[in-house]
Amino acid sequence: MSVAQPTESPFDHDRYFTFTVNEETYNGSIHFLTKYDRKPDFVEVLRNSFFRDKTYGDNRADWHRNTTSFYAWVKAHMLRLAWDCREEFLCYFLRSFPNICRDFGFPVTHDRDTSGAPSQSRLWEMWNKEFTDVQREFVRTATEEALEFAREQGIPAPDPVFRPEERDITSKRSEQRLVAEKTKEVWQQAKPFVTDTFYLKRAENTVVHENAFWEQHAYMGMRENMYAQSGQHSFYIDSQRDRTPSASNHRYQIGKLTIEEMRSMLHETTRMLIARARHNSELVGKLWAAIDITKGNPWTGKIERDEDDNIAEDWILGYKDGEVYYQWATIQIIGYDIPLVLDAIPVKRGMKRADIVDSLLRERT
């Protein structure tokens, strides 16, 4: 539960809260700076979070306290709780990103130093053996506050799944699990066709397999409010690949492809998918197709305007809700569990509906 906060603070945001253990109430707080070096995600929020000196009875040996801050362990387990992952995954992530490990407070000296990263067994011991009930409850509550702060700032944040017994989240979580399961099922069927026809324009001395880009793209695209910056971390954990594209590299490589190239790859993929389906006696007989215009998430970046304050961007369009969006027109086969998108084109300012329909029908007939 959040409580009132002082008016003067060196931080950009302060969150003061109370939590209860064995009918005794404790005060706590977490503080944030918001001058991020990159597009923020929840990891970035934790890197820029701070605590007061209160440790709720940190009784570790002096050499432990002098080597690793109590709050380094707090941040690590806040991330574990927010991601709903095991210590094994958390250890793997922190060792793979020493700069994040260092910013959390572990004794890491440079971006390639993993000697100070916590081991899986030590992470487990801290939470299950050394943290007291009060400290564990402080970490849980601080995690809730950090997640709530991130959402208030419009920063993608994981769902609060670490206290299911206290939350009415059954329907939402069930829906998300269904989407995840269906995504995995569809991707396993489509992956051979996608990786055979989709390509990137990269140099020959690459270290990340091309398939990882398309798998990561599908992973993020099927999840609500997931972007390259936050999705890259989630995909890295879930896929357990040794190497995955960074957020900036993912955006850069995908951005080098033209609209015509993307449409051509999509056409070839759907042609192969339809051929396979018909070979299996599917997608035969009378089929229903639908043309629709869909929008992405509201655009919150800089918008170029003319002297009359009208939007001058060709691809960023207004909508009836007052927001502006990138919009796409699609033609897809409907009537199945998951629609099969045959073609998609971005909608440009001034395009007539008849021209959009003609373009989609011309390419798919």
C-alpha cells in the first residue's frame, strides 16, 4: 500500500509504501531517476532505482555486506519476481549482461567481467535461507511498486504474476497463456517456410543466426504492448538461445527491408503455406476472405507538422479517438482459429479505400 511522501527529494519519483508481516506493519520506499540512456523497459527502471539505507535486519557477515550490497540482491530478486522466472534463468541473464549486473550493485568491474555475477545457488540461498520474512515481503512490495510506476510512465512491464493467490487474474493470465501456446504452435508450423523465404540484408561476418531475428520478431508481434527494447530480454530468457539480436540491431536489420521486399517474402510464404494446407486437405472448397484496416499502438514520438499545425507525416494518421497511429490494410482468410494473412500494406495519407482494395485483390488473385 502506498503512503504519503515527503515533498523534497533528490529523485525524479518517490514511492513510499507499507507492508505487513505477522500483523506488524513496516514502512518502505523505492526511488527512481527517469533520465534513461535508451528506450526504457523494466530492466532499465530497476537500473535507475534506489533505496534508503534501511535493510530490515541484514545480518550477513561483514565481509558479505562489504562485498555485495543488500540492494543488489533485492534488485535481482525483484527482476526474478517480475519475470516469474527461476534462479537458473536469472543467473543466466545476469551473466550474459554484466553491465546490468554491475548497475544492480554486484561487484562487476567492466562489461565483460562475469566474476562478480551471482551464481544460481547463491541467488537461491539469499532468497530462501538468508532473507528474513520481512525482507522477502519488502522485495515483493517494492516489485509491485516498481511495476506500477513503470506502467504509469508508459513503460512496458511484466504482468504481476508472483502473487496469484491475492489477485483476480485468472481470465487475463489464461488468455495470455493461450496466446503464448497458440503462438508457439503456429510458429513451429510456419517456421520452415518463414526461414526459407524471409531474409535479411546483412554482411557475411555475422554472429547471430538469421532465424533468431524472425523468431524474435514473431515472439514480440504476438504479444500485447511488447516492443523490441523490452521484448529482446523476454525472448532471450524464453528461447534460451546462446545469442539473440539486441534491440537496436533488431530494429536496424528489419528497417533495412523495403515494403516491396517484405510483401514479396510474405507472398511467397503464404503461397507455400497454402500449398501445404491443401496437400493436407485443408483450405479447400469455399473460403472467406476479409479486408481490414488495423492500427498499431498510439504513436508517442515526434510528429512533423506544417504551418497550419496539420500533421505532415505521410504514414502517421489520426484516428477517431484523437490519437495518431501507423495503420495497415490486410487481406486475410478468416473462419479458422487464426486468420491467414495473405497480404498487408501500410496505409499512406491520401490513399483511397478503393485503391487499397484494388492493390490487395490484385496481388492475391
